[in-house]
Amino acid sequence: AVEFRNGLAAVTGLRLSATTVFDYPTPDALVDHLVGELVGTAAPVVAVAATVVADEPIAIVGMACRFPGGVDSPESLWRLVESDGEGTGDFPTDRGWDLETLFDPDESRTDTSYTRRGGFLSTAAEFDAEFFGISPREALAMDPQQRLLLEASWEAVERAGIDPHSLRGSDTGVFAGLMYHDYGPFAQQSPDGLEGFLGTGNSGSVVSGRVSYSFGF
């Protein structure tokens, strides 16, 4: 990003911030900024005062979720709880696992499971990479937590009655808590060509930034 900024600065003669490509994360936005700087018509940055209701400093206006048992919305989660439903199931067949050798009733055996059931997300292997502007190879190298958070974030904003595209360029914060990372070792064994994406794809520090960048916050 810094090298790209340096190249732009050398060509245009402008003094550009080291965060230029993050401040203007699309070609159109970057071009508009550069043209504005060059011809003196750049739009000024206007500080927007936040409006907070005194008795409601924080409000939840949209939710989204994924849980075992086919739960893909807050409503389906409530239905599962209300009906005393079952959240566990057989091993999924779309994860590339060798199910023939995975099960072994001997609890002392390593690299095997002595149970045939567990709590699995039914759609964890599904992801519309193109929708989020992500290449298939990069998607394969991404920890599923990143893919699921992108999907859930989009749904949460939509469920709040907000067009996610309308938030591009806005002062919107993203805060994420996540679990340990055990996807990295699997990705390391995947086909060649993923090396360039493994660092960001399996780093917890980039998760909130992944959402911010994809949405243009």
C-alpha cells in the first residue's frame, strides 16, 4: 500500500497519506480524490456530530447468526430453542474429511473421533466469494470465521432496514470477537497458490478490517 502510494505521489506530485488506498478503497473513489487534489475541487472532510439518545446510548437494530442445527437467523434460533430442537448431527460430507477413517470407537486412538455426531454449521463450506469481491483462491485460504462474519454482517445491516451499500464511506465501526484459529494448518496443506493469502486469511487481527474494507466503512 505504501509503495503504491509512493508511485502515485511520484506521478502526480501530490503529498499523499500512507493510508491513501484504505481511505479510498475503490478505483473510482481514489481517482475522484486524486482528480480533486490536482484541480483543487476535492470535497472537504466534514465532521458529523453523533446523535445519541440520552437513555439509549447503545441500541441493537439488526442481528444475524449461524448455529448448528440449521440455524441461519435469529428467528430460526428461537424456533430451535422453543421447540427443544436438536442442534447436533452427523459429520458433514462437504468438508473434505475422510469419513471412513475418521470414526474409531477406541478413545485412545489419535487423529480419530469416537463419536459420529457433533454440532456443525450446515453452510460453513458455502460462501459467495464473488459477492464480496474476493477471488476463489483467497476465499479458500480464509478462516471460515472471516467468511461467516462477512455474511452475518451483511445480513445484520439488511435486517436493520439499511442498504449496506449506503454505508460506504461512512464513519461506521466494526468490533469483532472470535475464537482460536485451527484452520491455518489445514490451509497450509492445500494446493499451491494460496501462500499469498494465508497471512491475512488466518490472522485474527484482520477480521474487523476485512469487514470494514469489504463494506467500504
